[in-house]
Amino acid sequence: MCVQRCPKCNEDDLHYLGDNCTGEIEDWGCPKCDTCYEVDVDINRHFETMREVVVWVLKHGLQIAKNVIHQ
């Protein structure tokens, strides 16, 4: 996934590596110069469209299913 050039080597193929801080920061990496970057993320919550869900779990907290309750 390419969204920006590497500021160090100008490579145009940065790779998404994951997120941290509950999605408020993403980690991106440059495969050419092996540099990692943290990118701030803006989160917009739309509580006017929230819906109730039911989550079933196995032992040890592993999630196995999530169903939306239609109203």
C-alpha cells in the first residue's frame, strides 16, 4: 500500500506495518532503506450510527464470533 514517499531515500513504496496506541499511531516502513516511521492518525467517532453487538468468547479470552443486533 503506497501513500507517501520515504523522506530518507525517496522510495515511493512505504509498507504498512501495523498500529499501536489503540490505532492512534500507525507504523510504516521503507523496504529500500530499512527505516521505520510512526504516523499520527485522526480518529473520528460516529456515535449517531453505533449499534449494539453480542460477542461470544472462548476460554482464555479468544473472540470467536460477533453479531450485530438489528433494531
